[in-house]
Amino acid sequence: MAKVTLVFAVLLVALGLAGYFGTGSLHPTALIPTWIGLALGVFGFLAISPNESRRKLFMHVNVTIGLLGFLGGAIEALRGYAHARAEGIEPDQIALASKLTLAALMLIYVNLCVRSFIDARRSGKV
């Protein structure tokens, strides 16, 4: 699962950089997925360990980061959309797409992690 974490880390870094440079480097908050991806990457590398308890610890840290990333992305997407509509303007499509993509990636990642944890528990590896 640690290698899957690294794949999601790369995807998040790419999402953040694409959002940042896609907006002309005007909005530093577009880099938030990049920071989440870097955190996943660091803990993903730390989870590549022969020590089972260390691997479990860092994978649990990663799934927590993933869950917070999902909640933050989904809540911010809804909040930004509702705020724009309340003001009578169109929501920023790039920001909305970035937040929804962050939420979707993190939801998929958390789902994969939970399935992996359940499979490990059932197989008696834990």
C-alpha cells in the first residue's frame, strides 16, 4: 500500500502545480494539493519498511491525511460553490475542479487503504 501512496502523492503534486500554474501563479492556495501530496509522499516513503509496526503506523498516518484531504476538499468545494451562487456570480471553474479532484482522489485513496487494512486483518497478517 505504500507504493500506492506514492502514486497518489505524485498525482496530488501534479494537481497542485497544474492548478497553480494554470491560474497564472496568482493563487498560492492552489498549491494545497501539492502540500498534501508531499506529506503523503514523505510518510509513504517512511512506510516502506520491513518493520511491520513502523509500516502500520505510517500507513495509518497516511490514511488520516487522506481523510482530512477528502473532507477539506469536499467542504471547500461546496462552500466555494455556495458562496459564488449566493453572490450571484459563476464559481471559479478551475478552483472548483481542483477541489473536487482533490476530494475524489482522497476518497479513492482512503477507500483503498481501508480495504487493504481489512484484507490484512482477515488474512491474519496483523
